[in-house]
Amino acid sequence: MLRALKLIIFAAAVFASMSAIPFSEHTETVMRKDWPSYENGASVLALPQFRSILEKFDEDDRIRVEIRYPGGDSGRQWAQSISHWFVTFGVPASYLQLLAGSGASDQLVIALIDRR
């Protein structure tokens, strides 16, 4: 009986360690009023939120950049614009994911998700 209990505890510990995936998320919020009215490399890089994500990005299969945008065509266009800028500055498009639902109509949330 004691041996079976030890075996169950050991199996539970092994399962728990295998299912626990290290996870971290760094988020930045860009407000519509802060987005440059004229987009160019310098004006986009002037956004500290954009630079922060670029600085923390690492090309690893377990990393994703989620761009959470306000619903509607305008929000989607905004998200597509910033995703193009990420690609321009070296983030492969395969690492980017656009998701509706930033939480407010005047903000874009950029989340760097690291599952290493």
C-alpha cells in the first residue's frame, strides 16, 4: 500500500513538471493619440512601447508577438500597420498574431509572449 502511494505521488510530480510550461508576457499599450499621424521609421521608433517590444524580442519558436486591436476596420488597419513596421524592423511575420479585442476603442495592446 505504501509503495503504491509513493508511486502515485511520483507519477503526479512527473506529470505536473511536464505540464508546467514556463510562460511570461510583456505587454505594452499604444494609445491612438500617441500613434504618429505621419508614419515613417523614425516616428514609429520614437514610440517607447514599440522599441520595448523590439528590444525584448528574440527569434525563437516559443515567442509570439500578439497585437490586440480594437474591433472594426479602423482597428484592424491600425494593427496591420504596426505589424508591417515590426516586419520592417526585423520581426518575422510568422511571429506576429493579430487579435481583435484590445479592451478599448482607442488603444492597441502589444504582448510579447515567451513560452521558453
